Amino acid sequence: MEILMAIVIGALFTAGTYLLLSRTFLRILLGISLTSHGVLLLLIAMGKLKNGVAPILHEYAASSYVDPLPQALILTAIVIGFGVTAFIIVLCYRTYQVLGNDDTEICRGIENE
Amino acid sequence: MKQEQQNSSSPNHAAKGNSLILHTSITYLVYIILLLAFFLFWHGHNAPGGGFIAGLISAAAIILLYLTFGSQWLHTTLTFDFKYLVAIGLSISLACGLAAVLLGKPFLTHTFTVLSISVLGEIELATATIFDLGVYCVVSGGCVVAITAIGESDRAKRRHGQQQTTTSDTNTPASSEP
Amino acid sequence: MSSNQVLSPQLIPWITAVLLLFTYRRVRWQRILSGVSAIVAVANAIYLLYCVLTNGTLVFWAGDWLPPFGITMVVDTFAAILVLLTALIGASCIFYSFSHIDMQREKYFYYFLIQMMLVGCNGAFIAGDIFNLYVWFEILLISSYVLLALGGEKKQLRETLTYVVLNVLASSFFLVGLGLLYAATGTLNMADLAIKLPQIENQSLINLISVIFLFVFGSKAAIFPLFYWLPHSYAQPPAAISAIFGGLLTKVGVYCLIRTFTLMFIGDSTFIYTLLFVLGILTMVLGGLGAICQYQFRKILSFHIISQVGYMLIGLAMHTTLTIAAAMYFMFHNIIVKTSLFYFAGATEEISGTGDLRQMGGLIHRFPVLAWGFFLGGVSLAGVPPFSGFFAKLLMLQGAAEIGQGWAMFFILAVGFLTLFSMIKIFMYCYWGQEKTLAVISTSGYRRKLISPWLLVMLSLVVGFASTPIIEVVLRAAAEISDPNLYIQAVFSKIN
């Protein structure tokens, strides 16, 4: 399971990096989201993968629960990532409107305007 | 040019292409979605669920309305400013934390009590739910504000675009603070 | 309960922010609220520092959950001084904004965002849990993104996009580092990590993790290979915003570097301290050299932020109590002076209508208060006695001499000359000499704008004159930082 997880995380990072290096805003945005999803999976994997009960206290033995901390971390990270992504979408859209283009190469060209 | 103006000022501008099926079904679906949100919210404090996803789902309901009937409709029907919802939510959560301070406990100390009502059985009431209510308001308000901001700017652009007036209102909206 | 006091520097801006959201349509109310809260925050921060100095490190356990499970907030002397400076800079920024920021921005949650940024800064300074630190960092960063983009001018939007993408990437690596730390130790509480990290056998793994954290905090603090985003993005927004960014934001990164590399990553430290030293020297020199070839007022100042972050880094890299104290003193001095210089830059740019030094000239004839204010700030930054900058460098030189770091001393002095050169260059081009006829001259409210920066320059002078007691406090803060056991004991004091 860990190996599968590692491969998935690696694939997400690869795709994310590739997209981040491209030139259009939308692809960069997608690259950011893919990378952050890779990070979230990494956090799950760091909390030791196992088939356990959801970490809400019931009558089970203490060892049968999964580790709640990575889940809490991931939830927080998702919330933050959600806010940031929403902001980046608005920002990209505004930049596109103002500059009339979504190509970072062309945007760089207005340096001495 | 005149036709363009007429188009954009007529109601249901954004909703023109939408089908009758969507129009009809949404009016019922919204209640079901909101009910689901309420269920998840109530379920949340001791089981999977909670204020955050409930907020997202209710925001989804409002955004569905927005997509179907257009922003004009939304402005005339839901005149409430969703920025205040964010403010209300933040103040509920903050007040919940500050209440503990007033009682001499550390900030954000929570407690719960079990009420037994004859018909309903035992109900567990926790102060964490109040905090979650704040989260719910912030998330649903923030989502709606963010998405309508994108939509509004697009509409403004389309209206002014033909007359070559640059949009002066290029401020980015406040992103939802998590 | 007194432990709630630890949270007060955060609660004040937080409550204000909520009130500001309710009154977002009324600029007048917003101004009154922010002004009052700024003054309350300064008073509270002074009281907090006083409490820390008399009672020692204060700890807050959120919701009464004990460490290492609950969230802890810790205020030691270092954090308390930074909280005070944050409050001061926040107040100066708010009062400067009254006459500087346009209505359009004020209506779009400007004051709210400033308050949220103060919440994030204070949170980062007092967080005792590394994940909590991440959360405060994000709050700080999200506010800074919006503040940078506010106004939506072409260049601004473009620079914001770069800034956001880089910071989001750095934040992702923060999470990666957190995950690896958790996998290695099973805890994220900083005091608990300080206990557990040195016990781990495979110290090269810990070195790897520490390099990830170096990357993360380094990209926020703008150290050598990661500073490329800073000069451009800090030169775009209004001066009040770039002042609070230049004064505070990079210092939060430096604070985190100092905190983590003196508390947690101390097991096998030669490698990491050597790395920090080399990076510090490179940051200093490249920042100083970068400033020389610039002719934009605020870009020169931005490059000097980078160069001065280098000083703090080498102070940390030499890791004796004296050099860490010097790094801290340098940080405090830099926060005050840098912010004031940005305010002067903003006032100058508004008067002359341009940020290009070559088009300015002779402003001293009509605006002597502005010109001399900048001059005092500039020489303070360059480290001329009796200003605070001189004592910061003196401490650093003493510390370097103590352990025989000749190279460090050489570069401290050399980069000092570079700084002096840049400041004199700005002064000569912009204020001195023949008066040039400028296309746009708007002098409205220019005297009111000079109140905040002049007060800060005076503060720098006071810090310089009263250096003996202040150095004592800073040495105490450095001694606390150098001994992780004090921190650990304070956090776990409720259990024992």
C-alpha cells in the first residue's frame, strides 16, 4: 500500500511540476492544485496507513483506530488550500481581464510600460 | 450597441440558455440540498460531517440558484449581503472562544451537556456546535461572495466591453479566510 | 486565568477585524476602529513584554488540552519583543494609511486585511506547535496576497501572481516537511520535537528535513537563491503596504529560522550552520550589489531588505549567545528603520510623481523635513553611530571576533559600506543638488504623512541612545533561545 501511495504521490508531483512550468495561468493553477493534492496524500501516508476505525471514540480497542492527527492536518490544509485556490482563480481571471492575455511570457513583456 | 445593452439589462440574462428542466427541478432540489447540509451540520460534531462541508453544500445550493436564474434574480430575491454572513460567522466563533475566557477558562475551552427530552430521547448539546455554526456561516458566505464576485466582474465587463470603457472596479474580493 | 494573556496580542486585531467587516461600507468608522485598536494593541504589547520580563516565559494551552496533544502558544522574551514591534509597525502603518491610501482600497477591506495580517504575524511569533505555525503563516500570506493585489493595476497583478505561486509552493513544502517530521517523531509540538529530534539515530534524515524547512522559511525570508521574487513585488503596491511587508513579513521568516534552528534542529548542527553561514554571506553581498545597480527608489530599499536578512542569518549561523543576540538586535532595528524608509519613499514618490531617482532632484529645498528624515533613517540603516544600526553591527562584530570569524567581520563591514553608498546615492539623487522641475507635484497632506516615519526614526535614535538596557534585554532573549530546556520546561510546566 505504501508503495502504491508513493507512486501516486510521485505522479501527482510530476504532473504538478510539469504544469507549473507551462505558460498559461490555468495550467499553473492546475499544477498548484495537483501538487497540493500530492502533499495531502503524503501527509496521509506519513500517519502510517492501516485499515482502522474512524478516529471518533466508540467502544473499540484503542489500537484499532487510525491516527487522527494527519486527518486533522489534512482537513486544515484542504480548507486553507480551498481559500487560496479560490483567490488564485479570481486573481488569474482579473489578470487575464486586465492584460487581455493568459500567457505569462507576454505578461512579462510589459516590464517597461 | 443598443441591442447589447438591452440584452444585458434584461433579467435572467445569465440564464437564457438554461433548460426548462433545470428551472423546474432546481426549485425543489435546493430544499433537498439545504436539508442535506443541515443533516451534515447536525451530524457533524460526533461523526463525519460538520460546519465546513455543510457550509460548502449550502453555498453550492445558492450557486446553483445563481446559475439557473441569473444574478439579476439573485439580487432582487436574496437582497442579503453575504459579506455580513462572513462577519456574523466570524463573530459567532470568536464569541464562542471568548465565552470561555469570561468564565476564567483558557480560550476555546469547550463543554457539553446531555439533555433528555421525553419524546426525542437523549440529545447531546455541545458548545463545539456553536463554534461550528460560525464556521458554517463563514464558509457558505465566503463561497457565495467569491463566486458572485467572479460572475459580477464578468457581467460588468460584458456590459462595458462594447463601449471600450475599462472596468474601474478591478479590486479583487477578499478571499475567504479559512 | 492569566494564560489567556498570551493570546491577547492576537485577540485584539482579531476582534477589530470582525468589527471592521461589519462596518465595511463606512470608511470613517473603519478608521476610528483601526486607530483605537492599534493604540490598544501597542499598550497591551508593552504590558505583555513587562509581564514576560518579570515572570518569565508565558504559556497558553488552548482549550485546556495539555501538550503534546493540544495547541500551545508560548511567549518568551524574543517573541514578546517581536509582538511589541508588530503592534508598533501595525499602528504606524494604519496611521500612515489615513492620508496615503485611496478610498477605493479603504472600501475594499484594506484595514480588515491589515488586521488579519497582524493576527497572522503575532500568531507566527507565539505559536508553540509547528502545524499551528503553518496555519498562522497561511493567514498572514493570504492577507498579504490580497493586499498586494488590491487596486488591480497591471504590474501589481502580474507581480502578485508570481508572489502567490511561489508562496503556495513554499507552503506545500512546509506541509511536506511537517509530514516527514511527524513520521519521524510522532509529534508536532515544538517543545516535544525539541526533546525527540536529538534522540533519533538517523540524524542525516533530520538534516534533510531541516533543509526542507530552510527552503520554506528561506523563501519567505528571501535568502540567497530564493530572493528573486522580493524586489519586484515589494515595489508595486502603495508604500504603506510595501512598508509593512518589508518591515514585518520577511522578518517572520527570519524569526522562524531562528526559532527552529535553535530549538529543534540542533542534533547534528555543523552541516546546517555551515550552510546557513554561506547562504547568509551570499545573501548579504548579492542584496547589497543588487541595490547598487537600481534606480527605482523602492527597489533599492527592497534589495537592502535582502542584504540585511543576510546579516541576521550569519548571526544565527555563528550560533553563540552573543551573535544570536546581535541577529535579534539587528532584526528589531531593521523592522523599525526599514518601515520608516518605505514611508519616506512613499511620500517622496507622491510628491514627485515618479519612483525613478534620475528624474528627481533637489527636493530638500522645498521639503526639508522629508529629506532630513530620510537622511537620518538612511544613516541609521547603514550603521552610523549613535543610531540603532550601529549597535546592531557592533554586537555582530563583537560576536564574530569572539569566535574568530574573520570572514564574517570582513563582510559585515564591506556590506555596511555598500548600504551607506546606496543610501547616500538616494539622498544625493533625490533630495540634494539642483532642484528639478517635476511634471507632477502633489503636496497634499504631506506633513501628516511624515508623522509615522519620523516617529519611527526617533524610535531608532532612542534605541541607539538607550542601547545599554535594550542590549541587556536582547541578551536575555538570546540566552533563553540558546537553551532549549527553558522553552521545554515552560511548555510542560502544567504536567509536572
